Amino acid sequence: MKTFKIEGGHKLKGSIQPQGAKNEALQILCAVLLTPQKVTINNIPDIIDVNKLIALLEKLGVKIEKLGKGSYTFQADDVNLPYLESEQFKIDGRGLRGSIMIVGPLLARFGKGYIPKPGGDKIGRRRLDTHFEGFIKLGAKFRYNREDYFYGVEANELKGTYMLLDEASVTGTANIVMAAVLAKGTTTIYNAACEPYLQQLCKMLNRMGAKISGVGSNMLTIEGVTELGGTSHTMLPDMIEIGSWIGLAAMTKSELTIKNVSWDDLGQIPDVFRKLGITIERKGDDLYIPEHTNGYEIQSYIDGSILTVSDAPWPGFTPDLLSIILVVATQAKGSVLIHQKMFESRLFFVDKLIDMGAKIILCDPHRANVIGHDFKSNLKATTMTSPDIRAGVSLLIAALSATGTSTIHNIEQIDRGYERIDERLKAIGAKIERI
């Protein structure tokens, strides 16, 4: 198990470039299975989850060539379908949540798609029903082996239909869209997710020859085509990483510039941090956070009641940043209620923050009340373990702001979503060592 040793209490300064978006990469990479032609993808983040998916595609027979840092070509002209029913695939597919999104493209192009129950973060129940209900509505037959948790869908021909999704699942929508683009007839997906990363997937598929309309809305209309061709695609910067660096700058009272953030795709993120009192300035396509020498004060609602920050499907505030917001609030002036609606286990990491001296009342698995210190009392260093990607980075931010030297174990969880995080933080002045 790898560990970070962090000496806190140091101000950071400089600029940092966000990596390519992890959640976009997991969708885009699966889409290369939809065509036998070459697909070039740029700005791919060098992180564990994405590298696992690239390795899985290679075992499926996809020809992969690295062109340079973050740039690859993929060609799925000789897919190894027997691998899908091998024991090795059952092992390989379990190690990654995003592996579920190979099912839609495989079903669309080859008439069958299989996947073992995927792994990923332990942040509560994350159902796969939306994915498979969508495939069934398109005409696929579903089977599930309870003994080894193995899912399968098969179809001689997929047929377009109308469907109302039971939840606006991002991965579910992506999977169904990738199946529907090669279905016969027209598919309408209502209550579709509409995150920028899903919009990116739809735009890429349209460049490949798909006919998807309604992109950016919660109703997608897909007119099926017989085949798709190659294309090139560049991924957006990772909005979760951008939010993480905003939180880091505020907690360490640092002056920081986040480069090339694609402002128009950040949604509510800048405004939610501004509600915590953090000054955020737009400079071209860069995001600038000045040094918060006198701290930051949480806003109240216009009637004077305590601010609540909660998550919701896009264009609501992303659940992946609530852990960061919670940590930032521990040193704010004022109080805030954090309401994690979408996952029931994500707030359990707060016990480590309480150990560090934070004032947090965990009301239930979904809600935490944070009473800020206003920097009158620093967090204290401690030893902790990263439970998932986002909580891990939140604990890292807390450690960088704390007095003393902290230790974070199980940092593989952080490496799953953040590229060379220790090297990049060192470059702006952080005292962090990988052990």
C-alpha cells in the first residue's frame, strides 16, 4: 500500500494545468468499439482507471498506438469476442466501474455484450438497472449469472424505441446512446443525462456518422445508422480536478491560476465556491484565485437562513465536489449544511476531519453540518486512509492546510482519478512525499 507524507501549513503559488476529464475518458474510450476505423483521442489522463480501460480494450483486440503524451489511436477492426466469455475477462472487468460502458458498443456492433459486476468506489449503491433496462427496450435479451455476478445482453437486431429513464444516469445514458446509434429506426431517450462529458460523446459520435439530436438537453433523439467511421477527439479538462484546485487554493490561502479550464463547461462550480466566500476571477479561459489573506465567509440565503449545498444531476452541482466543499467549509467563517443526495456513504470520511479538529455534525448518511473555524484554529495533522477518489483528495487538501505532518494511506484511490498529483503539487510549492 502506497502512502503520502504531507507537511502542511505552506502557501502555494503558481499555475496548474488540469488533466483531461476522467469521466469523459471512460465514455469516449468505449466508443472506439463502434467502428473498425481508426479513432484518435487527445488529452487522455494518465490515471489508473483510464489505463485499466485501455488495457482492457487491448485485450479485446483493439489496436492501440501511443502518439504522444495523452494522445492515442485506437482501431477495433479485429475484436476478440471469445475473450468476453473467458475467465480472465471476469477478473479484468471487475476492477473498473467504467468497464460497464463497453456493453452498449459491443451489443450494437456485434449483437452481444458481457460484463462482470464492476468495481470502483465504495460510495453506496450504484445500480446498473438503467443500463440493462435500456438495452432490453432496444430489443436485447438479458441474462444474469448470480453465481459469478456475470451480466449479458444479446440481440440479433436492435430496434429504436421511446424510453423514459428511471434516473438520469450519466453512464447509463452513454451506454444506451452507444447501443442506439446502430439500432434500426429512431430511439428517443427522455430523462437523459446531459453533462458536458455526455455532450462530448454525442458530438464525437455525430462526427463518426451518427444522427443524434437534442444534445445538451434531457431528451435525445437518435436516428439509427448502419455503420460509423473514424474521427479525432480532444477531451475537456476535468471539472472535478478544477474544483479540487479551487478548494486547495482557498484552504492554504494561496494565489493560484488554473489554466485552460473551459469556463463554459463548468456550470455551477464557480458560483458554489463563491457562495462559500471564495474569490474567483475569469482571465481569458484561465481561472484565477487570489490569496485569501483574511479568509472567506459563507453567504446566507436572502432571508438569513443557513446555506445548503446539495448535489443534483447536471446542470445541478456535481456530487463529486461535495467532499471538497465540505473540507473548504471547515475553515470558512460561518456554517453550511452539506446535503449529499445521490450517494449514501460519501460523507463517512468526515470522522478523519473531526480528528483533525474540524467542527462537523454528521446528521445522517446524507447530511453534514459544518461550522467553520475562520482560520482561528488550524486543522491538526493526523494519519488517515483514503476511502475513495474524491474523499482522498479532500483529506489531502485538509492535510496540506494542517499544522504538522500528516500521513495518508491507500493513495491508490487518489491515483485512480488524479494524474501525478504529488509531482504537480510539488511544482507549486506543496511539501508532499510519496512513500
